[in-house]
Amino acid sequence: MRERAPTALYERPRTGPNVPKKPAPAPSRPKKIKKAVAAHRQFVELCPVPLVQLDTLGNVLWHTGRLDEAEATHRQSLALREQILPPDHPDIAQSLHNIASLRFIGGDLAEAETLYRRSIEVEEAASSEETHDLATSLHTLAMVYEQQQRYDEALSLERRSLAIREKVLGPEHWHVALS
């Protein structure tokens, strides 16, 4: 039997070498995730300066729906980074951005705004050049403004984010479409 050809741009064939395989059955995945989180925590405890590892653990917790634990882990990472790194280090901006994103998801738009603003300040101080990370932070702050119905401010940030992404990534890059 011949497979029906896709009828729209967004439709993809349902079989073939480029179609992702189905994920593992649900019952086996939580055990694997718990085991991975436990192993990562043990690694973090053994590591003298667990900055990157804490961020990774926070992201694993975030993507498994454990948002409170993810936020606590990202706050721990931020506290360590602020103790060890200079105040304008890009990793501090990354930690601020991660926490802001979690606050945004949790509906705390005021704190998300404050944290995104701090992230942008650090990113601007860290580099004399505009970066993709800066464009991402501008875009996410614009999303906060949009939720607050501050459309003019959101539009201004989105335009700046778009200009940076076009400059840094090129006009054909798929991230440009996000701005």
C-alpha cells in the first residue's frame, strides 16, 4: 500500500528513516529519570564547583515537571555563581534567565520581569557585542510585557531581538522567525 503524500507544508510522512521512533513505554521512563536525577545529584555533591552541573540538574528537573525543585536548584546555581564569578559574567545572566523563565511559567510576571531585566543588564555588561543570548532574553521579556498587555514595550523589544538575531545568525536562520 502506498503512503499518502503530505498535503500541507507542516505535514510530514508518517513512516520512514526520518520519522522519530516512539518513546519508551511510560512505566520505564520515570525510573530512568529518577535514576538519572539521583546520579546527577551525587555527581554535583562530589564536584568542587558544581556550576554547570547545577544548571543541568535544574533543567532536567524543569523538563520533568518538577518546577519547584528546578527553581531551587537554579537559585542555588545563581548563588554560587555570584560568589565565584565577576558580576558581569554571562553564566550569571544564564542563571537569572532560567529562574525568570520558571517564574514566568508559574505566573509571577513581576518577578519574571525583574529577573529578565537583570539578565539583560548582565549580558550587556558582559560583552560589547550583541549576542544570541541577549536576543533571547529580550524576546522573553517581551513575552512578559505581552502578558501584561504592555504591547508597545513588547514590540520594541521584539524588534531589537529580531535585529540582533538577523545580525548574529543571519536572516535565514530559524531563530529569526521566533523574533
